[in-house]
Amino acid sequence: METVINTGRRSFLRAGAAVGGGLVIEMVLPGAGRLAEAAAPAKAFEPNAFVRIGADNTVTVIAKHLEMGQGTYTGLATLVAEELDAAWSQVKVEGAPADAKRYNNLLWGPTQGTGGSSAIANSFEQMRKAGATARAMLVTAAAQQWKVKPESLSVAEGVVLHKTSGRKATFGALAGKAARVPVPTEVALKEPKDFIYIGRSFPRKDSKSKVNGTATFTQDVKLPGMLTAVVAHPPRFGAKVKSFDGAAARRVQGVKEVVEIPTGIAVLAKDFWSAKRGRDALKVEWDESAAFKLGTDAILSQFRDLAKTPGLFARKDGDAEKALTGAPRTLEAEFVFPYLAHAAMEPLNCVIRLSKDGCDVWNGEQFQTVDQANLARVLGLKPEQVKLHMLFAGGSFGRRANPQSDYLLETAHIVKAIGGRAAVKLVWTREDDMQAGYYRPLFHHTLRAGLDDKGNIAAWHHRLVGQSIMAGSPFESGMVKEGVDVTSVEGAANLPYAIPNLTVDLHSPPLPVPVQWWRSVGSTHTAFSTETFLDELAHAAGRDPVEYRRGLLAKHPRHLGVLDLAAAKANWDKPLPAGKPGERRGRGIAVHESFHSFVAEVAEVTVRNDGSFSVDRVVCAVDCGIAVNPDIIRAQMEGGIGFGLAAALHGEITLKEGRVEQSNFHDYPILRIDEMPRVEVHIVPSAAAPTGVGEPGVPPVAPAVANALFAATGKRIRRLPMRAQELKV
């Protein structure tokens, strides 16, 4: 049985049994399920394996992680191709179905999903073993066919060769026989010196289809009889529908249904524009008796009051309070970080179709296990009856991995409300996601430090106030320790600097504003406060900021490694060229660890007398273990720097009487091309296991820029986004 999705001008997406002879390999690391599943002939093919080799000589890698622009499909394919010795041109990638027993994220336990910059880190050995197992079976098949010893055969570019006799065969020619070979229980993996693909840059597997328009995103999905829905959401968090009149909406040509769901009023039509016009015609009276009505300033005032009282300890080394009291010199700083929207290129969308056997879901699927469970609950199904089709996503930055499965459940409620008589495509506009979505929490930080008579840091106290992301989520039990959300204090509680008396405490006030992880999570704010405050301490001590950090990082060689590399490549020890008359130039540095990767960035800025400034250059050094694909690593660092700069220069969601004031890119701007600095990325050679690259480039850029602005102007930035008026002469 085959399902065909009509994507209009784009190519067809087919989900069903594969045809043609071939070999399927599944590989799961010990402790995560079966090590291997027996190869099967074509008639038993199912899309639930990591490697599939067809009689047409195609090697299909089944990717358990979402491709949302970060290069996951290419990275996972690289690991398989390396150990399989496939030709890069014969390798293609498909998204895996939802099945946590086979496709769980090995760093998360029995949960399938993409996030935390974990795709390559958790798959590195697993995917290599899958490729090596397939290779071993192909070699065995060839050896049996030619009646030679397996060790006399070699493999290269998708061809098995017996050098002595000159016989050779492609993977496709051997696939049918290899499918009947016993699966080896142990396979040898290559030594790094023998790598062909790992450590080199190869073309991305998703680029061609995205350039020529054949890549399938959720917006491309068109099912027979499908309706498109948009939802009118409450203008304030916590408000509900009191009453509505859908008569005018129903009169709009193309509108088919107007239904109430738990999150608002849904208008369904033959297409998006008709649904949008129908929603515009709706008359809704909202019950705001329980709505949240505070503005940003009032929230911040409450946070400042909390910051005057002790919080829950996230770290306590020595006695910071006593050391502060006895320090010859103390410094204190307050930092404020706003709510931030994810603002991915592709707004939220989802397609759901009910059937007698369950339901099918098409979307940029990031959180399979959670979404399956939540959808099953709402639709009265078993999780395994919820079939998720993972399509490309046009960005996410954490938004699509929503613990409440918010936009998917909204689609499910709409389908239920119409009795499942049609498939439904839900589309959120940019305004919907900006004003009714989930946000990076607003945070307030207070830092105090004491210097001894030699300028060394004798005490450090860091207090944070902000909403918990994990509280109330399925991950609370594992991620909230003794009341402390570890994502709120990451980057602060694990500060690497050698400080004898160090305290970090936290307040997590509950508010109805929906919050969620945002690219690099807690490090988005902790890196800024810690790295700018440390820079301030270095200047107070009369020391060079790089040398000051070096003295505090003796026990952290990987931090030190990226710090030294970035400083050297940026010519830190040489003065910057002078700017034009009326311009001041400065250079700043920051170093931070997140997702087990280490990144240092040096920013160069030019400031004009009116306070306006440009970020001219960013030099980045990254240590992420083995560099699977250097080009993708560079791209992720460059993209992270651009993303981080957008937030540092512009990003701010503000509330006025409980209403979000921003609505689209005109009042929530992202970085423009003329604001993007020249970026240089330098990768530290490493033999360590690979770690994350999707997020670690984000945290250091804002503090590096702020430190550069100080170097140019003598003025400290302690509130984001940065304002030109703070830098006026």
C-alpha cells in the first residue's frame, strides 16, 4: 500500500513499502535495544532501519534526526558512508519513522527526538557500526559467490573488489545475496588515520532539492479533500473564548467550517488565504477574567525584588559572602535579558489525517516520542497508531520540540472537531507565532565579585531570576534538581574559572507567559553576564582580558585551547587599525562551553559618535571533538554568530498589559545582510568524540561584542538588546 502526497509543482513524496531487491541493516548500541536485526528480502522491507541498499545500487541512510537546516542528514550519511566505503554520489537520506525502540536519541534515554546539539554526538558510533555491518555482509556475500576468503577483498566507492582475479561487483549487485548473510555480532571500525569522509567536507545531501524546489516541507503537502486551518488565539495568555459569531467568516468564499477548540476558534477553508480572510471576519468575545495582564516593566520589577533575597543554591564553593565582605575591592552589576521569539524562517504548520486505524501526521517533526504520546492522548489512540512522517523543517531553534506539542495538538483538536471527515493542514502566520507562541524566558542577573590586593578574584556571587523551562514539562523530574532548573543556570553553575569562593543561586518565579528552550538555552544569557563581568574584573585589575582568563583556566585545557586559538587568529596582541575621523574601534573576546563543545570568539567593532556601531569581524575557534564535516561546522558557527547577533542587536519580545507588542519582522527584526560581519572559523584538531555544533556558536558572540564596545567607548552594556544611545559620546 502506498500513500502519494501531491505536492503540486514539487516532486511526489511516497511513504510505503520499498520495491526492488536490497539489503536493510539496523544497528542499535548495547543498552538501546537489539544490536542488529536480520537482513530481509525486498518483500519484507520496512522503513525502520539505518541502512538500505537497493538493487539499483542506491544506499539509503535512514536518519532518526530532523533536518532543519543544520546539516544532520549530511552528517549521519557521512558516518555510514565512511564505514560502508560507499560512493558519496550513491548515498541518499530519508527521515525515520517515529519508533523510539529503534530510533531513540541515545543521549536522552528511551526518547526519540532532535535537540540539544546531540544528533551527531549520540549517533557517531551507532551509525558507523551500521555502515560497517552492511560492509561486512556485502564482503561475505562476495566471498561466498567467488569462493574466496573475505580478507582477500577490498571495498571502495561502492564496489567490492578481488584484486587477485580482478573480479568486482557493485553493492547493488550483491545486495540480494548479502540480505541472506548472517548478521555479524562484532564489526571493526576504522582508525581515524583511515578516514575517507570523516574530517573532510562533502556536498550536503539536502542542498540540491532545496535549491531546485523538490524538497518537501509541510506547506507543500496536499492531500485529497484537505482543508487548511488558521486559529484565532486569545490576545492575552490565560484568556478563553467567551462567545463567538462565525457567520461573517462562513460567508467568505472558500470557508468550509468554523469550530471552537481549546486554544481558540479555528477557521477551515479550501486554502490558506480563504481561511485567513475568514478569520479576519470572525467576531470573538474573550473571557479575560483569568488572563495575565502584567507588562514587561512590572515583571522586571518583581524579578528585581526577588533578586534581593537568597535563592536556591545551584553551586556553592567556599564562602562567597564572607570573602566579599573581606575583599579590598568589590564590583557589582545587574543584567537584564528580554523574552525572545524563535522566529524560524518556516512558521509552524502541521497536517493530520485520521483513519480507522489511527492517524497520519506530516510536519517538520522534532520531538517524536513526546508528540506521539500527546497526540494519542487527545485522539484516543495508542502511541503506535500515530504515524509521524518527518519532513524537512525551515528552522526551529527549539520551537518545534515543544513539550506540550502545542501546534500539533491544535491540529488534532481541529480534526476531531470536524469528525475527522477531512485531513487538516494547520498554518500559523508569523503573527500567530510571535504573539501566541513560546519564548526564551526573560531573565534578571545580579553578579558581585571581590578582588584581592593583587587583582585576583577572591569571591563571585551570581544570582539569577527567571522562569523555569522544565517545570511542568515531562522532563521536570530529571532536569529540576532540588528546585533548580539546570537549564536556567547552565553556563553559570559550571563556570570554569578558578575562583575559590563561588556561589550561584536561582529564583524561578512561575508566570503564565509560555516559555521554552531557545537555541543554546540557558547559555543565551549566562554567557553574556559571566563573560562581560569577567571582562570588567580584568580591566578593574589592570590586566589584559585574554591573559586574565588564561590564569583562571589552567585546569581547563579545552577552554584554554579555543581561547588561545581565537586570540592568535584575531591578532589580539596587535592594535586594531584606526577608524575614520569620528570613529572608535574596539576588540573583545568571550569563551564559553555549551553542549560539551568549547567556543571562543573575538569581535571587532566600529562605533560612531552618535552611538551607532557595526560589528566588522568575528574570529571563532571551536573544539567540538572529531570534525565530521568541517564545512558544516563552519556553517553552524557562522549561522550561530548571525543568530546570536540578531538577538543581541534587535531581539526583544515585550508585553504591555499582558499583550505581546511585536508581531512580525518589522518590529522583531532579524539580522540584515549588511549587519553580518566577516566571520572566520577555526576548528581545533581533536581525536575526542564529536560534540554539538548547532548551538555552541551562539553564546559567545554577544559578550564578545559588548566587550569590544567597552574597549572602544569605555561604556558597559548590561541590558540586551544593545542600544546605540548608550554609546553616544
